[in-house]
Amino acid sequence: MSVGERHLRHGPASGGATSMVTGGGRPDQAATATGAGTQADTDTRDGLPATTGRARAVIRPTTSPPPAEVIAGDRRRWWIAITMIAAVAIAVRLGFLFGWLYPMKIAGDAFYYHHAANLFVDGKGWPNPYAFIDRNEYLPDAQHPPLTSLLLAIPSLFGLRSFVDHQIFSCLLGALSVVAVGLAGRRIAGPVTGPVTGLIAAAIAAVYPGMWLSDPVLMSETPAILSCTLLILASYRLWDRRRPLDAVCVGAALAAAMLARTELALLALVLATPVVLRLPGLPWTHRLRLLGACAATSVLLIAPWVGYNLSRFEEPEFISSGLGVTLAVTHCDDTYYGKQLGWWSLGCAASLPDQPVEASQRDKFFREAAFRYIGENTGRLPTVAAARLGRTWAVYRPWQQAQFDTLEERPQTVSKIGSVSLWCLGAAGVGGVAVLRRRRVPALPLLATPIVLSVASMLIYGTTRFRAAAEPSVVLLAAIGLGALLSAVLARRERATWTHVFWHGAVGSTAGVGLHRRSRGVARSARGPNDVRARGRSGATAQKP
């Protein structure tokens, strides 16, 4: 453990020089150390000042602990700090909403989520909002997973049913994600740099556009970000404590992620299963029991929605009936060639004749059409997949993608700022991965979501918001790297302080001893040997009773 890490874990070293230099000890400790030095100055041995006392007397408190260290080292102050960061996060999101977006056109996915929530509260079940609102036609639908609309139904239950009400509530969910990111950073980095890392992660999440662009736009990425952050936190809690309750929390967070974005179901294979099966210090039977608890929790939470879908469609539908149309608008000539390479085009699906009306049959129809096109154009798949991945991670035509994002009410300037911020955080995140490897902390919970979304993007299409659920991982890895850098800076400063203190303390002590000896010699020479002996006899006589 480095000096800086010891400094963050235990505070300044206790006793003498170190505690006085760092200034991190309690006032009573400082007073004790100073008093010890003063007492040692009066203690003599053969008429010489004690060297250790002189060294302690030279050292005085010279610095105060950094403000971040004071805040992070105290749990109450840490929660005050994270609350203030959450308030900033709310201000940023609401400022973007009312300063930039308002009033926003209700269209696309936002139209679906908003009206689906109100229809559910009104007891209408889960129809297609477009058909019900526009044509007063009830068509069972599951184009999107239900979690986003279910969360928006909470304010609708209390009469907050307008689109702006739902936008504000979504911003509050985004601020909750910021708090969850801070807690995850504190857990992952451990007791040494964890508190500071948690605050760094929360501060980044509060202002980083990748974390808040979807909140006021009313997209499913908001609950996806929250659920993936909670899944990361639960996974590290399970790794640290290995309790059945922690496995249940992992299963619950995994179910929430799947009910927010269908592609996140892959996290069951990429994250939950490997983490549980690799838990250290447990027999295989115990690991399998924890995996069973995790799986049972996920199944229980998803089963009502799956059962509801199986009861109302002609064809089997489980979580969503929107995969078919998504594949149809992303596998055609417009997205395999030209300027929209790797993106999507509504014209791809609109050009298909004889489309069914019933949702599950439409889903099957579009899937079959997409698979036929894929089979006829397999030679283009590597190029298309690379372009999709590049669009998702802002490395292929990022400014063009920022222009495309305006179709989803994302300002082009803000999207560009988000791309540049992603590049900077990605560079810091590489250092975060290295730090985790050096500390032997598993990085899989942080890497799983980016891996899953990268695979899904290559299979479906590339867009900025596709990486939204992976943004907490990007933020946390960057915060871990920056936290380690802060620890190294503190260690370097402490080493420099040690060098300064001991060098000047040693020089001062040696000079003081030499000066004392020279003064005694001069005094003897001035008095002469007879005077010295006479002084000795006089002192001895005076001591007799």
C-alpha cells in the first residue's frame, strides 16, 4: 500500500514528526506531541539537550488535510457532499429541460412512454398508444419493455400526468442515478480511496452529457442507466459480502435492466453468472445456491410481464415485440451503403408490402424480412458492424452522428460536447482498468455493460443513445483512475514533506548540539581549572544535609 493510500485510509501517521507535518491528527494528538517535544528540551544527559527532543521541537503543524479528504473521511460529511452533487445534477437536467428543450414536441418513443403510463393508470392495460390516441383503436402492444412507462405511472397516480410532469420526474430519476454512481464508486475503490472516488464519480455523472441527455427527452435510457448502476453496485456488494440477500439484489437489478432495455438481458450471461460462479472462498454448492437465488429473483420479477404478453398475442412474445421492426429499419440498402451506413432508416420498413396489423405477427413479419436481407448481403456485415460500433462510441463520423441525433431532440452542440467528454473519460478509464487489475479487484461488472451494448450495436444499429446504459461504467472507470492519480499526488506530497522535515530537523539538532558543546568549552577556558574544581567542591558542600 502506498503512502498516499495509507494517508487516505488512516489519516496522517501518528506520533511525532509525521502527525505534525500532515496536520491531520486531532488537536489533542497535536498538543500531546508538542508537549512531548517541550518536555524533552528540558531533559539533559551529561549537560546536553536530548537530540530526539530537539527534533520533535523543530517540527510544527505546517499543513491542513485537503478539503476533499476531510469530507470523504467522515460518513456524515460524505452524505452531505453527495446530496449537494445530486442537487447540482437536478439543476443541470432541469436547466437543459427548461432552458433548451421546453416546449418539446411529443413524438416518437417519448410519445409512447408518456401515453402508455397514463393509459396504464387509467386501467386501459397496455395498448398501442399511437393507435389508441390517434384513432381510438385498441391494439395490444409491447413495442417497448414496460419499466419506463411503469416508472412514469408513479407521478400519474398522484395527478401529475402532463408531459412536462413526466420530464421532471425523469430528471429526478437521473439525479438518483448520480447518487447510485457515487455509492458504486465508494464500494468499488474500497476503504482506501473509495470515499474520494465516489465523490469524483458522482461529480462527473452530474455534469457529463452522456448521463443526462436522455432524462428530459423522456427515453428508456434513463431507467436503463439507473438499473445498470444498481446492478454494478449490487455485484460488488455480492463480491465483498457473499450473502444470499446480495444475490437477490443482483437478480432484482438484472430484472430491472431487462425490463428497461431488452438487449440488457445479455447481462445475465456476461455479468451475473460469471460473477457469482467466481466468488472467492466459497464451495461450489454455495455458489450455485447464490446463482439460483439470483436467477429466481429475476424470473419472479419478469414473469408477470412475460405471462401477460403470452396471453394476449397471436405469436409468442416475451419482453418486447419491437425487435422485428428494429431489425427491419436497420438492414436494408440505405443502412448498408451510403451516408447512413450503420444507422437506421424508416423507409426500409415502410417499403415492405402486406404488413400485418397484429403486433406479434408484425414482429415476426419484420424479423423474417430482415433475416432474408442479411442472408443476401453477408459480405457487407463486417463493414456495417464496424460502422455501427463506431457510431455508438463516437469514433465513426461523430459529427454526422451528432446531426442525426437531432431527430431525437438532442441538440447538436450538446451531442458534440458529449462525444469529446467520452473520449476524455475513456482515456482516464483505461487507467481505471489498470488500477483495478493492480488491486486485484474484478473489473467484469464495469466492463460487462459496454461489452453487451457493443455486441448489440453491431447486430442492430449504431447510435449515441445505444451506449447510454454503459455510461455509468465509463464514469466509474474514469473516477477510479482519477482517484488513484489523486492518491499518487498525495503520496508524492507526503514524501516531499518527510524529506523537508527530517533534513531540517537533523541539521537543526546537530547544530544545536555543537553550539552547546562549544559554549561549555569556552566557559571552562575562561574560568580556569581551579575555578572549576572550586565550583565542584562548593556544589558538593551545598548538597550536604
